[in-house]
Amino acid sequence: MTAPLLSVKDLSVTFRSDDGDLTAVRGMSFDVMPGEVLAVVGESGSGKSVTSLAIMGLLPRSARVSGSAMFDGRELIGADLKQLRKIRGKDIAMIFQDPMTALNPVFTIGSQIVEAITLHNDMSDKAAWERATELLNLVGIPDPKRRVKLYPHEYSGGMRQRAMIAMAMANEPKLLIADEPTTALDVTIQAQVLQVIRKAQAVTGAAMVLITHDLGVVAGLADRVNVMYAGAVFESGDIDDIFYRTANPYTLGLLGSIPILTARVSDKLTPIPGAPPNLRRLPEGCPFRPRCVFATEVCHGSEPDLMAVNGGRHRSRCYHIDKVAEARAGSTV
Amino acid sequence: MTQPILEVNDLKTHFPIRQGLFRRQTGTVLAVDGVTLYVDPHETLGVVGESGCGKTTLGRSILRLIEPTAGTVTYRGESVTGADKDRMRQLRKEMQIVFQDPYASLNPRMPVRDIIAEPLRIHGMDRKEANDRVGALLGKVGMMADHGNRYPHEFSGGQRQRIGIARALVLDPSLIILDEPVSALDVSIQAQVINLLEEIQDEFGLSFVFIAHDLSVVRHISDRVAVMYLGQVVELADRNQLYETPAHPYTSSLLSAVPVADPNAERERKRILLEGDLPSPANPPSGCRFHTRCPIAQDVCRVDPPELREVSAGHWAACHFPTGPGDSLINQVQRLGRDLRLVEAREH
């Protein structure tokens, strides 16, 4: 069996604040295999973005990070800045929701891609500019020879997102972390950018961690899925396990909450009652219990572990996996 | 035949672009440019389109929160665009609006009770009566009566949107314009608010204009749907007609771009990817405004703007070459021998 490219073990992140400590990520463990797309799904405050920032060493100093993240044989948690800089932008690249936070407004797109290339490679300026133009072409920027010399503000939103993808792919990273890469885009532009991400991933063979709240994007892109709630993984499995053999009440609730584009008759949506918990004061027992329709006495006790479903890679943090599976089989979603 | 509750006829809202020292007008943004539609009693009309298509300006122009440049709006047969200030105030009791951003649309320094009661006091109801009504409404939108004493910052996004809905309901309106009411909310909360909107519509017999960019949500909640592109309605039909047999290539492309939360469906899907970006509404293309991105555009489309016409009963489209049942956009693209941009949604 191949070794995982990224192996995260028991990762926790706590922020200090005046109102008490806030634990945003609670003992996350997951692997990313070479070449695979792992989607991390969750709502605001579930800890999905903080996890990736912790792995990249991009959290503010006030954040306390514990646990381990082994990338290609190297430990990332606690690594010094010099080591991290060698990895960031080379072996691990990131795509953000808002390209304007990642692009420098006073430099041309080309010079920023060239910088990313020459920082990690011994390459002449001329060759690097040619490579930058090639990359823009790869992500479908029309007339790349001219546009490589333009500034970010001269690009449209969709083009900026493509330019950021081009920059991320510049050094053929082994791992791409994409944090809500299409959330700010209109639907026709989103379809273009998703296509570019698929292509870029296929060309370079990079693995990808795709952070998103959109289950439609997940269905079109991911191989495996981690569903997060209250700073922990609640369900983890192959994409078909998550969508068709759902084994966690929270995942089931998410699937019941979204209207289906192709549904002729609109049955009432079945939302999850209540609201996500305050991370400073998690409820006793299972954090999802107050909103859960399957909850019983046992859920008040201790938080359930992430347990194997049918002995495979599919796992769920729930005492009532069987009941959820039964409900899933009976529903038409 | 029932009289529509709202009729919009050739509505135009243009914004001047001013530049330079003397603020000379150098251009015009055609935000809404000749929209005609109606809404029946108890009906939900969905309005979809991408950013910049004019859907938000349309909603605000109907209520004259933005003064339209030309055209008419009629409420139960009475002219809204011709109403004077006093009459307009009366009409606004009948027509309310809920905004997208529940953070920006509630006054942070007022307790929720006063936020909801403010319209009542403006319209002259005494405090005791107003308080009773607010308490009842808070219950209707799924909140507790004692929530009225708290301030907006004490509530989550979903709860704030419930407060916005209660404020819209307080004057007992017949029509509510909902401008992206759920797009700022997490999915589990979004579903709660959609269900709430459907419940209050049934209970109070309301008509909705539901403005949104999320096509799945719009299909779920609407009876009929209007699709907008660069300030104009390009297609208008019963929701199942529109989603199953779209007549306008823009509608087909929009629908094919939406990711569906069903991995098997995504594996089998073929998409038509639109090239390029939305043109500027300050300088829309000649002829059919969609022709620069349309995969089946022909010479006539570059010159001659198509009228919105009925392609089948109740199904309107503004296209010279509408697609139909059994003649999908993909078929037409193939017949024309155009460069096929169809892509399998994913490799497998």
C-alpha cells in the first residue's frame, strides 16, 4: 500500500480570547493519498479553514497548535519558518476564496508568477516568463502573451482566480489546498474555474484538499470527503459512501437541507433544527446532540469516537450509525 | 381571470456615469432595461441571474427605493410609478422588502421589538397594540417573545433574517420582495428560513418576488421564474418548463453550470461552458445582448435584438433560435458544427 502524502494526527487548534479559550479544531486526524481529492465540508465555524491554515503554518502566534502533520516525511507542525518556506509554494500550494488577498496589486500577474517560479527553481528570467505565459494558457486565460503583463485589477474576478491557480501550479506542487475556490464566483464562471482546477490537477497529478460548504462542488470533484462539525470530523469516507450510504445524522441533515436542481416536485426541505454550538461552551456528550433527531440517553454521556462503518474506510462519529443508515435507505434524497 | 397583484411594464432604471472635474455624464449603466412581468396573488415569481444582471435594481425599482427612469409599475391596478408621496407611503404598507444582509439591514442600537414595531408607529399604532403585535409575530417567525428585548448583535445570521421577515410582515402586506434572503446563511439555516417563508406565504396569502442567484433554491420556492441577463428578462416560464425545457441558450448554460449534489449525476453530466465574462451593462453588446457568449449565435443575433415572445403557452423567451423539447442546446450546437465545448463533468 502506498504511504499517505499528508498524514494529520490529533491536530488541535485553540485561540485565546477574553471570553475564554476557543478550540476551533479538536483532535483532527486524516490522511491524503497522492493524487486524490479530499473534500473538507462544513458550515461556518466548523474548523475547516483553520485546519488548513494550521498545516501551512499560517495561523497567528496567539493560536496554540498541537498534534502532528507529516507531509512527505517531514513534520509541518512546529517546523521553523525557513523549512516551511521551502515547502510552501513549492510542494504545497494554496488557492484562496478571494484572489485579491493572494495577489499583490502593484505587481503584474506575470512578475508574481515569475517570482513564484524563480524562488524555488534555478531558471533564467526569460525561461520563467515563458513558463508563466504557458501557465496562463493552461488555465484558459485568453491572449496570455498580452495578459501576462497586466495588473490584477485589469483582470476580471474569474480571470484572477485562474491566475491564482496558475501561480499555485507553477512549481507542480504535490499538494494543492483550495479554500472555497469558487464561492465568490457566478455560476457560469464557477463552472469554468472548476474545469480549470480539474484540468490542472489532472496535468500535474497533484493531490488536493478542497475546503467548501457546497455539496454540489464536492459531488463533482472529490474522491473522498471529511464532514466537519464543531471542530471535529463527523463522517469520513469515499464520495459515494457519504452521499448514498450516509452514516451520520449531521451529514444526513446537510443533504436534506439543500434543494435539488432537478427535483420536479418540491417536497418541504428537512432542515437541521437549531444552530451550531458555541465553541467556547460545547454541549455535554456529542456536540451535535441538541440538534439531532436520533439522539438518545447515551449521547448525553461522552462524545462518540469516529467509528468504522461496515469495517471499511467509511467512518462516522455517532452512536446510532445503524439507525441513520436505515433512515437514509428509506429517504428519497 | 384574476387580476395580477403586481404588473411591471417596460421598466427601465438607468444610472448616469459621471467623471471628471465637472462631473459630466460620460455614459449610462442600463441596470434595468425594459422589463415586463406580472405577479399573481399568492404566487412566487423567482428572478435569477448572475451579478450585474439587474435583479436587485429591479426589486428596488418596483418599490421605488430607486426611482425608475421609465416604464410603469402597477399594484392591484393602481399606478405605483405615478403615486405621490403620501399615496406611496400607503402603498409601501402593502409592498415590503427583505434584504440579503441581515447584519446591515437591522439598526444595531435598537432592541428587536422596536425594530419590528417601527413601521407600526410610523403608521400611527399605539405602543401597547404594537407590542402585542410584535410578540405575536416573533412567535410566527420561530422566535421567543422575550427575544424582543435584545439587540441584533445577540442573534445569529438565521435569527436576524427571521427578524427581518417579522419586520416585513408587521404591516400585513400582500407582496414581499425577497432580495437574496438566504444567500448569506449556512445551508442548514438556509433550509429553515426557506421553510419559514413558505409557511408564512400560506398563512398570510402573500405574493413573493424571490430574487436569487441560486437556481436550485429558486426552483424549489417559485411558481414561475424569470431569467435576467444584462438588465433584461431573457426567459420567463412556469418553473418546471423553464428547468426542464429551457428555450434560451443562456438559461440552458446557467442550468448546465450548476453543480448538483449527486455524484452519479455529476459523472454523467455534459456541460456547455460559456466562454468569457459578463459584458458591462454600461456598454451592452449590439443586437442580442447574449450573442458574445452564445454558442449558437448567428449573424442576425449581432444586429437584431430579439423580442420576448411566447414560444409555447405561458413560456416566453427572447431568442431568435429558441431551443425546445427534443432540441436541446447541445443538439443545436452540434447541428451548427460549432466548436463543442462540452466536457464530461469528471474523469472516471
